[in-house]
Amino acid sequence: QVQLVESGGGLVQPGGSLRLSCAASGFTFSSAPMRWDRQAPGKERELVASISSLGGSTTYADSVKGRFTISRNNAKNTVDLQMNSLKPEDTAVYYCNAPRFNAWGQGTQVTVSS
């Protein structure tokens, strides 16, 4: 079955960096667009970044443009989210998802705090 497993979350100070990774299995990864979404306490889940199946096209939420980078490795079935210049408002649970299969990972907590 489709499975997505995130890793790489944690506690980081403002201005710091984290790299999230998502390992996918159970489907043809190289043909699937992928996304990272996040949900902060008391807020709705929102799109952070998306990437096309071959990685040639990416989109970002305005709030993370210039700070976050989404990438994928179709040989390893992974999609990553490099997060730089982190701000307290980036604190959320981050989810990897494959929209074509309506599949979500369990989420990984990112906390930005001094």
C-alpha cells in the first residue's frame, strides 16, 4: 500500500535550518507530483511547497519563498524540504503527501523557538 514516512523535524532556534525528508513506497514515485503541507496549532493545514513528478517544476507558499527548497530523488523515492532562515511562525507539524493517491504521512513536528 501507499506509505509516506517523514523524518528530520525537531527544535531549532530562529534563523536556523532543518532538512525534512519523506520516504515513499507502494506506488510509482517517479510519476507522482509531491507536496509538503503544514498545520500550526489552531490553524488550517496549508500548502508549503509542491514539486512535479520529474522535479522540473516547483511552487511555494509566499510565506516560505526564498527560504525553503523542495527537491526529490526519484532513484531513492524521497522528497525533501530544506528549510533555512526559520521563523517562529514556521512552527507546525509538517506532512508529506502524494495528492494523486490522497496519501499522507504521519507528520513531523518542527518547532522554532529560542
